[in-house]
Amino acid sequence: MSNEKLSFKMTLIGDSGVGKTSLFKKLFRETFDQKIVSTIGIDKKTHYFTINTSEGEKEVEVILFDTAGQERFRSISVSYFRESKGLIMVYDITRNETFQNLNSWYNDIVDNLGKKENYLVILLGNKVDLIEENSEKRDVDEEEAKKYCTDNHIFWGGECSAKAFDTEKLRSIFKEFIEEMYKKVGKSNEDVNNKDTKLKKSNNTKKKKFC
């Protein structure tokens, strides 16, 4: 396994009530809370993943941001886009309006991050457990979501459930996201990290010489 330090920032975005916070908490706490309230502002957690790359296994530090979906917090959420290499857009497969509103979120991403080769956008449909209970609750066809990804060059992350999927299954899904993100921006991210390390060493040397 490579000892190179690799760190990625990722952000969960989407309308209020699509289940971003439930996914966020299930990834880190291994529990599902039916009474989760809407996120106010930003929440942040760090987790380490071991991913497979063409150079072998690498340990990756992933800093995941959970953002508020309400319109009044939109400017706060958008400010975190600029720090992320992975943007996970989440919609509720039982509420078509959350899928239609993806265009607005996607435009915010492009407007703030510019060149598409500098980051990976991922689409994730949540609450598949509700469909398993009652198929009539489906309000977004999976093929429609896949087409949206194809048309906009977005990585299709599939459908999931913060309630029904266990933590290991969700982490496996996110591991796939990170591996895809590494394929697209991994090398440039390592270059930045290496430059930061060299700069810190250089500054420390200068301080010692000055003393």
C-alpha cells in the first residue's frame, strides 16, 4: 500500500428532506434516526477509505460535508463547493420535484467550480426502501436519472437507502465514488498535497536558518 498522503473533500447537496443527513449519519454512526431534523448550515466528518487504484491500494482521508438544502442557506452551501473534488447530488426517488431541482444545484456547481475536469459530480437517488414497501410511491424512474447523468456527464451512483442499507454497504458505495474521483482528479490532488508539504518544509527550514 502506498504511503502517500491523499485527502479529498466531498459535499452532499440537494433539496431539504432528500435524506442527505440520514446518509451522512449512517456512514459515521452506523444508525438511522427517523426523527432527524433539517440541517442548519454545515456539518463535517472525516473517514478513512482504502481504495484500489492503478498504482495499487491507497489510503484516502475523506472529509465529507453535509449541507443544508433550504433556500435561505443556499449561499452557505455553495461556498463549500469550491473546496470539494466530489459533489454528491442527492434526490428523493419518491418526490419528483427534488429530481427536477437538480438542474439548479448542478448549475451552482458549474458556476462555482468551472472546468469539469477538476471535480466529479455524482448522482444518488435515496429512499429506495419506500419503493420496496410500495412500488406506487416511485416518482422518479431510474432510467430517467441515468439519462440525466449521461446528458450532463455525471457519474451515476445508483439508488440507495439510508434506512435499509447498513453502514458497510453505504461505505462500499462511497468507496466506489472515491475510486472514480481518484481516476479523474487524483493525480492533480496529490500534486497539490505534495506542493503543500514541500512548502511547509521550506518554510520550516527558513525559520530555522533565520533563528
